[in-house]
Amino acid sequence: MVVCVGRLGARRLRTPRAWLHTSAAARFASHAHDFEVHPSRMPRYDVLVEQLGTVRELLGDRPLTLAEKILYTHLINPQEDLAGAGADAAAVRGNRYLKLRVDRLAMQDASAQMALLQFMTCGLREAAVPASVHCDHLIRAYAGADEDLKRSLSQHHEVFAFLESACQKYGIEFWRPGSGIIHQIVLENYAAPGMLMLGTDSHTPNASGLGCLAIGVGGADAVDAMTATPWELSAPRILGVRLHGELHPWCSTKDVILHLAGKLTVRGGTGYIVEYFGDGLQHLPCTGLATMSNMGAEIGATTSAFPYTDAMGRYLAATRRGAVANAAARAAAAGLLQADSGAEYDKLVEVNLSELEPSLNGPFTPDLNVPLSQFVARARDDNDALPKKLAAALIGSCTNSSYADMSRCADLARQASEAGLHVKAPFDVTPGSEQVRATVERDGIQAALTGAGARVLANACGPCIGQWKRTEYQGETNVILTSFNRNFRGRNDGNAKTLNFLAAPEIVTAYAFSGRLDWNPIVDSIQKEDGTLFRFDPPKSEELPSAGFAQGDTSYLPAPMPAPRPSVPIAIDPQSERLEVLQPFDSPFKAQDTQQGKYELPPMRCLLRIRGKCTTDHISAAGPWLKYKGHLSNLAENTLIGASNDETGNVNETRDYADTDEPLDTIPGMAKRWRTRGQPWMLVADHNYGEGSAREHAALQPRLYGCHLVLARSIARIAETNLRKQGVLTLLFENEDDYLKIASGDLVETLNLSELLRPGADLSTQVRVRVTKFEHGAPKTVFELRTTHSLSKTHLDWIRAGSALNLIRARAQKKSMPPSGAPGKLQARPYTTSAVRRALPEGGQPSNDSRYESLRQIIFPPAPAKSKKHLAPATLQEALGCGAQSNEIYQTVRRAWKLRALRMREAHADALRTKRALLNEAILDLQRTDRALFKRADQYSAPTKRNVEEQQHLAARGLLPGGPSAEGEAPGSRTLAKRRARLMAQTRLSTLFPRELRPPTLTPPAKGWPAYTPQDA
């Protein structure tokens, strides 16, 4: 059931299936074709509008920003989270934690592995919200789309098989390799104005370009969504960006966000939602808004927000979601999908679109903004050390792979081809999805690009995330131009000397034909072979394909909201080097201490003090390491290998505090050394520790090796949440200069953590740490440092438990389990979307069925007649009392009962096979690990414990090695006797069954044998 909060604050229960068929459809989608949209993809607008009224009353009817409207209408309990806030916006923003219900979850293949491995440990039957997995990160660019895809399927088949089997088991939509990049697929299929969704990728905000709030999270947060755990978010502040004017023909929305990144820096949006508004929005395409929100991650923003525009409606209609567009227009008219007049912003930035020029940001950081004119002037400076030659040009990726982007680039390619020009630098194109690829192929856009010399790569992330097998320029300084979103050192090709400048795709395309950086595509010309000059006209494009989108290979499309299949086994090889079943982390607090209210972390040594920028790429590198994303032990070998030691200036080096023969080691090597020694450790970090992607491995890996505390000047939002989810305490220096006071090998102890962690403690308590420095192994100086934190009660629960997953698992185990042999069903909590996650089957009857009265009379028959002649009915029809119609209902119920019994038997058989498989696995493991013990166990498991008939019965049911007798063998033949003897000798241990697996024995029970039916065979 879903709890809907009305304007007066009273809760009423709404039938979920009735909601699917009446509320969304009747109130916000009255057209016949509206039913083409699956219910899981239609936001619950009437619930959101209704809760908006409650929120307005709680907040004193003050004007609300769009971001506040979407967030607060997704609160599980607005009366609790907004209590006492009144009309003061600052009473909520940045000062409270919001418990939110999530509408949808999306996971990409690299991060989905760990998210699903964690979810598997919770013991639940299905994901509680609509969810999808997208295979896009494990396809490496090298030879071209077809060959690269085939190579990926071969190299990563084990991971793909695991993801597909997990999706089938838990009812998750699976987009197989080649279908496209997660963010483009989400925009085309799932994103809708007003919804709240999570994604296990830092560029999940791409979907916010369609008017929703899409937020990047780690895998542990994804487990929150899949287990119906309230998702907690520190109420963000709102940064308003007013757009006015109109873009220059050579400018695009990519230049807007590149300009904004230069203005705000990579930390300027931390703790904020960036909300755009103003007249300038009306001239921007929906996919352009997605580009802006995609790169909002590069300024540290939680996500971005855009009011509903006509361009969004056009895009929804073009992607076969006209029903959502109609419903969204009604919700916008009700005041849900735009900010109120007079809404208050915590910061305000003005951007005049008319004054912007194309930009190139970089190298090595996405916020180093250089306008095109300055970039060219610098390249022409003889004193500039950068190469003048362009080494490669790459367009596409999740940031700029829309139809509009591709058509602008194709227009430039046609101009160049007509002038007889060919690209002078390698030029790679990455389509965002199968739908975009098929459409640009149909409309001649792909041909225009390849005809000019471009190479089309697979529908995947590819070079943008380091999946680029580039053999040129390794170890050499070179410059590449890309339309990607990040340009950290070594990110794209593993070469630390590759300088990547981020630009709009049309600027990158124009440079591919020049091949030089000291050239301006807006004002300069290119000399043709005949000596004449050619100059580009401003690129032209179509916002959307006039003939609509082509779907391409429809086999990529998964069925919406597939039913979970509990009997599907999860495909994990125990000997795998790619996948590893997770083991829970232990709590750092001893039971005897917690019983006394003591919650101090064990004494920790400082592993190293990290200098400057330390992104998730530095903490847990991608590229060739992506193949180990599902195997924590193997992946942990790259922990912090990109981090710089502030004391020495060296990368991936630290010193042991103990007097050893090898005092220096790599960072992961030293961490493992300390873990073996049983020494917990901590990290000291600089500003914005953990910026970049949402990969939770950057938290899991240090935790695996024994990290319990990260003490920093500042920490990126996702990184901080991921660390806390894994039980790592995060604190900030009260005085940032104290960063320099802790060095590698120092002993660090928490002094008053118990005052914060003790249940019921005051959250305003700030933690002090004691630092002990040593000289020649003896304590030299001891001092205390003050820290600050932003921990919530929920975060403290995670720290106490050792991880958020430990807490979720403990709560799940307390829930009631289904009867033995019967398939369990996840009982969704009232505040989750799981209650509406699956639609009624086709032809399903509503509750006001015309035969309801007949069925009611069967269940509640009238009082029997007093006459003796009517004491007992003579016929079935007389017993039912309602004639043929009642008999039809009776027969329907009877068939349904038989079908249920059949399914119960099938479920029981599945359970037996699962238990049999687990037992076989345990036996094989014993045989591999301790043959002597295996032989002794086998010796004492005499075959006489079970007779021949029982052995054959089990084999016939597929529960034993072997099978029934071959046809034509006489019951008393010597061949059959030999086969029986071999079976009994080979299956000694295999016959040790749990009681529920044992078939009936030859000894009848006291009450005799039960009646035999063919189904029991």
C-alpha cells in the first residue's frame, strides 16, 4: 500500500493497483493512447500535487523552488521532516536530513556488480522499486563498433551472465551490451518530469534535463532503494542560474555548462542543486538541458533542475511517451513543475547566453575554462609549450550523443566533404544508444561522418571512461579534443601526458578537419588542395528527427517490469577472478564496550597525508581495472595508487611506522601489511576528497584493508556518503591548517566519539582526536585537534553496525519469512513505490466486477432455511444457490486453487534443487580443500543408510548423480545390479539430505500411507 498525505495531513491508504488504473490514467492522462506507457514509467502526479498542498501548509505557504517541490513531494513523512521549519528556507536547506521515497533506480554494469552483490546478502525476493541494469562500461574502443562489441562479449561474458541472471532473479530490466549508454537510455525511456530517481553513476543527473531530479549515488544507496529503505539526503541548498538571451550559432548548451564550471569551480556546487530558470531556457532543446545537468557533476552539484518546457514535451512525444507529456503538462498547470514566483535561492548566478563564445576546458580538470579566442591565441604563442598538432578528436559519450548533437556535426562534415576535405586527425564517434545510432544511420548522418573519415564506435562509454585501447602517443605529450565530461590526468588512454580539452561536439568536429590547435573554426579558413580557401558556415541541426526515432535492433529492449524468477541461480563461479561473494565488514566496536556505552574507534595509524586533488580515479582507478569491479579483493590492489604523498611528493608511496627491512611500499602494499599486522588506519586528505565518479569501490577498498577514519579539509558528497555506508567515519578539520599536523605513521585516537555514537546522544557533539607523534619508536609529542561533522542519526547507525548493509540485513532477518517450500513475497513498506511496481495482467478485472455479488454470496451464504426439507442441498447448484453463474465462479475458483497447488509443487521442487546444488557444492568444496576429511566422512556415510529404491527415486527426480534405469533392463539383471552398486558407492555423502528432501521410506507411517495421486510421482 502507498501512504498518500492529503492537504490536512491525514493519511489514507490507496490501493496500488487501483492507482495504476485510475489515478494516473484518469486524472492526468485522459487520452486513449496514454495507456501505451507502462505504469512504472508514469509519475504519480496526483499524489505529488496532493502532497505539495501539505508541504505548502507546513512551510507557511512560502514560495518554493522547483527543486524543493520535487524533493518535498517525495518525502515519506513531510510532517516529521519539515516540522517547525515554517517560512524560513534556511531552517531546512543544509540543516536537515530528508527521508525520501525513490521512484526508479538505474545501474551501469561496472557499479551494478557490487550493488547486486550487496543486495543478494539481504535475503529479499525482488527489488522494491523499478530498476534497470545497463551494460555500457565494459566495451573497450579499439577497432570499431562490431569488433569491439564481439570482443567485449567474449572477455566479459562471466560478468554479463552474472548481471543477467541477477536481473532475472530479482525482476530488474536488463539492457544487454550494445544497447547504449545508461544515461541516454534513461533519458529515452524512463526519465519524466517531476520524478525522483537514483543511479549508480555520478552522471545520473543527465536525466534531470527532462525535468526530474536524478541523483548519482553509490551501490550501497542503490541497495537502500531496492530494499525499500528510506533514502536519506542532506537537504541541499539551491543555486539559481538565470539564463537570458540566445546562443550564438556556433555555441551550444555545452558551452553554457563549460562557462559555468569555470565560474564555480569543481567545488562550487557541492551541497547545492543547480536550478535553471529564465527566458533563455525557452530556446534550448531538451537534450541540451541533459548535457548541462550531466556536467553539473563536474561542479560538485547534487543534481540540476529545469522547469517543464515545450521542448521536453516534444522530446517525450518523439520517444513514444506522449502520455507522460500530457500528464506532465497538467501537473505543470497545477503548479508542480516550475518554481513559484518570488522563490528564494541561496546563491544566484546570471548568464547572458548572447555573450557566450565556445569554450575549451582543460587540461586535467573540467573547470579550467578557456574561451575559444583565448585558446587559439595561446596556441599561436611561440612560447607556449603545448603541441600545435591535434592528436585525436572524439565526439559522443553520454554528455553529447543526442540526435541534435550528431546532426550539427554531420552538417559540418557535409560542408567539408563538399569542399573536398578529409579529417586530418583520428576522429571517433560514440553513439549514445541503439535508438540514436539507428536513427542517424537512417537519416544519412552516420554516412556524412564516416564519409569524411570518422570511425563509429560501439554504443557504449568507451574512451570517455578510459576504455580506449590507444597505442599511439604512449608516454608522449599530446593534445586531444573531446566532447566528454571529464579530463583527469590519464583518464582516457592511461597516458598521464595526454592533454584533454573538453568542448562542444561541433567544435571538436571542426578541429578534426584542421588538425591544428592554432586555428579558429569561426573566423579562420582551411586551404584546399587546389589552393583555394574554405571556411565553415555555422552548423545547422534538427532538434528531433522529422521521421521520428528508429528503434533499431528491438531485441535490446527488455520487457518493462519483468516478474522476479526466484528459481534462477545466480551465475558466480567460486573460482572466478572477476566476481566474488561479499563478506560483511565487522563493527570496529567490541560488544563488551558497546554494552557499557563505549564507542571509541581503536587506535589508528595514519597511512598517509594525501596532497591536493584526489578523485575517485586516484582512489580506485578505472580503465583496465574495470574487469575486477565485481571482485573486491582483486580490485583492492589498486587502492589509492594515484594518490600523492604530501610528505614526499611521490605518487603511490608511503612509509611504515614500524622498524622493518622495507620501510617504503606502495599504498595498497602498506595497507595490506598493516591489515595482516592487525593495525587499523586512517587517512588525512585535502580539499574535495573523492570528487568525480560515484564508484563506491573508493570506499569499499580502504574499508577492506582496515581504514576506519577519513579526516579531510573537505569531502565530495557522494564519496562521503559511500564511506559512511561502509562504516568509515568521516570528519573535517575545524581549522584547515591542522591538515599539516598529522603525518604518516602518527597514532590517531578518537576521544569523545562515544558522546556522539551512544544511542540517543546529541548530534551537535563535535569529535576531538588525539595525535601522538613518535621518534625512534617512542612517543614524542601528544596534542588534540578539533573536528566537525555532518552525521545524521542514520549515519551513526551505519557506523555502529560496521556498515549500512549490516543494518539492512539485520532488519530483513527480523521480518517474517514465508512458509517452507512456498515462494516468499516482499512485503513493501507503505512509503515505497514497490506497491505500484507491477501492473495488473491484461484482462485483469477491477474490484467492481459484475459478478461480485455472486461471489459474495458464495463466501457469505444466507442463513439456511428453517424447513426440514431444506436441511441439506441436493445438488451443487442448489448448494451454491445462484445457478449457472455461481457455478462458473465456483469452477473458476477451483481451477485457480489447482493452479496454485501446481505452482506450490513447482516452487517446492525448485527449493529442493537449490538445496541439492548447495549440498553438492559443499561436498565438492570439502573434497578440494581437505581430502583426508572427505574420505573419513565418506567412509562413515554408509550406503546402507538408504536403500536402493530410495537412491533410484532421488536420481529419477534429478537430485542425485545418475538417473533411472535404461529402458529394456530387467529388474533382476546383473547389469542393473552393478549399476545399483556403483550408484550406492558413489553417492555416500550425496545421500545426506535435509529432512524435507527425503522421499517416503519403505516403512509406512503410523496412520498408513497417504492416498497416491499421479502428481506426487
